[in-house]
Amino acid sequence: MLTQFFKDERGATAIEYGLICGLIFLAIVTTVLSYGDNLHKLYIKIGNAAGGAMAGS
């Protein structure tokens, strides 16, 4: 019975798909966080430039 349990491959595909989905999720989260950080820095830079332009007028 134990050897039959170890030879049973049902569910292996579901585990593989789960791992693939997890890796895709991590890639998406990493990309979004990186993009969000860069976008925040851009808004700060634009805000500082606009503030300097308004103070000079």
C-alpha cells in the first residue's frame, strides 16, 4: 500500500501548476513594486520642479 502511494502521480500536475502560478505572481509583484517606486520618484521630481518654477515667478 505504501509503494502504491509513492507511485501515484495524481495531483502532481496541480502542484506543478501551483508552483508556476506562484512564480508568475512573484514576477508580477516584483515588477509592479519596482515600477511603483520609480513612478513615486518621478512624481517627487516633477513636484519639486513645479514648486521651484512657481516660487521663481
